[in-house]
Amino acid sequence: MSLVAFTAAATVTLLLCIVTGPDRDDLEEFYTGFGRLSPMGNGLAVAGDYISAATVLGTGGIIALMGYDGVVLALSTGLSLMLLMFLLAEPLRNAGRFTMGDALARRMPGRAVRVAACATTLTALLPLMLVQLAGTGDLLAFLLGFTSQGFKTGCVVALGALMISYAAIGGMKGTAVIQIVKMVMLLGSGAVVAGLILHRFDWNPGLLLAEAAHRSDAGSAYLMSGLEFRDGPLPRTDMISSQLTVVLGAACLPHVTMRMYTARHAREVRRSMTWAVSSVGVFALIVSVVGVGATALLGRSTIMAAHPQGNTAYLLGARAAFGPTLSTTEALLFTTVTTALFLTLLASVAGMILACANSLAHDVLAYGRRQSGERAELRTVRITALAVGAPAILLATLVQHRNLQPLVTLSFSLGASALAPALVYSLFWRRYTRAGLMWTLLGGAVACLTLMTGTNLVSGAPGAAFPDRDFNWFPFTTTGLVSVPLGFLLGWLGTVLTPARSAAEQRRRYEAVEEWILAGAAARRTPAPDTRGGGLATPPPPAR
């Protein structure tokens, strides 16, 4: 039944992409869908991009195995989106047009800024893409009962090609429709499963938690903070570093921020983010109940036997919620759960491929060649979707047998250490200069990549990516506690070292567009347009 459901889901969603995708060669329609989505639809699309397969499976596993620490992680993802909603969403919509490079080039036009933004986008999203693609083979093999490595590799290649098609054909609106369908199925099926688990414990959360603690092999520690990091030298500090990385990094990743540009005005951004935050909050509660329920119903040993990191805990908990035998209705409900996860994999990677392709085509390849026309850029972005997706598929087939948790952590760390400081400074600090931006993006990225190699997620632990090696020199599992302050520091340092004359000129450029960025109001004066990049130094018209 699952195979039939997966085939039907893939066929229907591809048709939806074709039907809802751009019907003519118009850049704005491909990149933003002309802002035709309602606030609810756009909010569900934001939540869909935000809730990746790594979020569902990885967070569910951490909750099942680590209890309290996993629940805090799930809630931190909601807090991150709230930070985007209250601090960055409206200025991002006002400053940007199609990509993060547009938002940063609003006050600092030039090729170097766009290339740096594109490089950071690719560096932040490629690791997350690899995790999702590699997980595709494992998930389908688990659900369909196959164990062959060839089957897993075939799934990665076939579904990777489908994901590229979503991005290249559907554009922003087509992928948004898939995200909406995915969120409706994920929230609906998850709510049913969570309700069934609570029903098994007489709707008493206390009984559920007590049984989970009893079967977790950790006792009362399962319900207290620190279980996930207890083997590290500084467990409390490590937990703070982890939460800081998630809160600052998750919502600043480019495939999430690109959805801000699809709103027609600031009010729509606020309403869209309200729907997005609400959806993510509900899902955080659902995955917490299902993860804890998996431990309460099955026990830690069963979960770890299926997957050492617990990545199948969400599925195991959903299956256990229905009892030992399934009626026809229950079998259909469980198939809905598995299909929702299947769509989560497809939609998540499609959104990341789209974000990378948009940035590579718009900020680098088509920059300075506007005379070639919109049709040429549209052809370029579709080719770059293939150019981004194909190497990702190849790499995923090569690393799918390893523990890829370090890659998830690396993506969040890059978002927190390079992208978050760059966005905050660019949108709000008048003195910020081009040198400060470059130092933030490149220095923050280099710091993350360097520090990540020394964590126990990479080596020196049984569950590391290289368990037989030990070059663990960094005391934390995430880089955030060091790399986030360093990213902000580098931005400040690059700014204060900028020559006074150049800094004053760049400040005047920001002040000319400050009212537009912060409030969407008409600028007092207009600086010279960025003619090589499409005039993005000049505020766009109020309506799109």
C-alpha cells in the first residue's frame, strides 16, 4: 500500500507543479509567484520549508532517546521562527527582491557581495540537502522492507531527479503548493497519531512521561536537562551552545528567508508568519508527543535497534499508536503518515535546490548581463537547478552509509554564525560597510567549517561520522558558542577598519534606503542604481 501511495503522491505533486508553475517566461512569476498566495498559503509554505525531513526524523529521534533535551530542541525551532517573524521578516521583504543577495546588495551593490551571498547560500544548504537525499534511501528501504544498498542508491537517484524537476518546473509557486499539501498531511496525520498515543494513556501526560522515563533506560534523567550532553566535558555549556545555534540559525537559512519575498506587502508578511509560527508550534507539540510515546510504547532498545540515532522513532511511534494489528482504516491512516514523511523529503530538498539555483543564477551567472533578457535568466536558473541537484545526488550516494548529523549541525551553525549576523547588521546598522559584510560572511563560514571538524560529531565517539578516528579537539557538539560571537565580531571589526571616506559614503547609501527597508516607506533620496545588477540599490515601487 505504501508503494502505491508514494507513486500516487509523486505523480500528483509533479502534476501540481506543472499546473501551478509559471505559464510564461516571467522572472517575477518564477521567483515569487507574483505574490498570489494567500497569507495562510504562504505561511504554510514557510512552515513547510522550515520543517524538513531532518527536523521530523532527527528531532523525533532525539526526543525519543533523550527526552527533555529533545523537547527543548523542538520548541527552539519554533522560537527561531518567532525571531524571524518579529525581527527580520518585514525588513527582509522590503530589502529583497528574489534572493538573499538582493537583500544584502540593497545597501552594498556590487558583484563581490552577491558572489559572497551565493557562496554562503550554497555552503549552508548543500550539507542539509545531502542529509535529506541520503535519508531518502534509508526511509524508503525501511518502509518498503528492502535492505539492498543498490535499492537505496536507486531511490536517492530517482527521487533526486524528481526533486530537481519540482524546482525547475514549478518555481516558487509550484514548490509552495507542494509544501502546503505536505503541511496539511503532516499536521493532520500527526495530530491523529498524537491523539491515539494520549488515548493509550487515558489522556494523562503524566502517565505518558512516567512510562517513557521507565522504558528509556535513563530513569528520572530522561525528564531532566543534560541527558543528551552528559558525556561531554561541559554538558550545560554544550546545551546552551546547541540551543543558540538552532534559535539563530534555523530561520536564517536561505530556503526559509526566500519565502519572505513572495508577500505583496508588510501586512501580508506578518499574517503569513503568524500562520507559519502557529503551524510549527503545533508540529513541535505533535513530534514531542509521538517521540515520547515511541519510548513509552516500545522502549529505548527497540528504537535504537531500528536506527542507532533513533531516526525512525517517529514512524515506530506512529505504528505503535495503532496497536499490534491494523484495521483497514488504521492502515490507511498509517499510510497517510508515511506518505506525509515521503512528501516532506521531496518538498524539503526541492525548496533547497530552488534557493541555491535562484542565488547562483540571479546573483552570479545573470549578474551584469541583463541585456540578455528575462527568458535567458529563466533558462539559466532551470539549468542551475540541475547543476546544483546532480552533484548533491552524487555526493549523497557516496556518504549515505555514514552518520550525517554533523552536516545538519553545520548548516544550522552557518546560518547562525554567518547569515544571521550579516542580515542583522545589513538591515539595522547604519555604519555597516561592505568590508564588514564580507568579513561576516566569509569569516563566519570559515570559523564554522574549522571548528566543526573538531567536534565529537565528526570523530572520537561511537556515533560520530568517523568513529574509528579521533581528532576531537573542540569541547562542544555545535560551534555556536564560539562562531556566533565571532561572526558578529568580524562584522564589527571589518566595519571599523573601513577607511572613513568609504564608510561615510556607504552610510549615506544606507540612509537613503533606510526608511524603505525598515518601514516600506519611500526613500528620502535615491543613490546611484546598481546598473550592473538590475538597479537594486534603488527602492522598488511599493506594490509588486
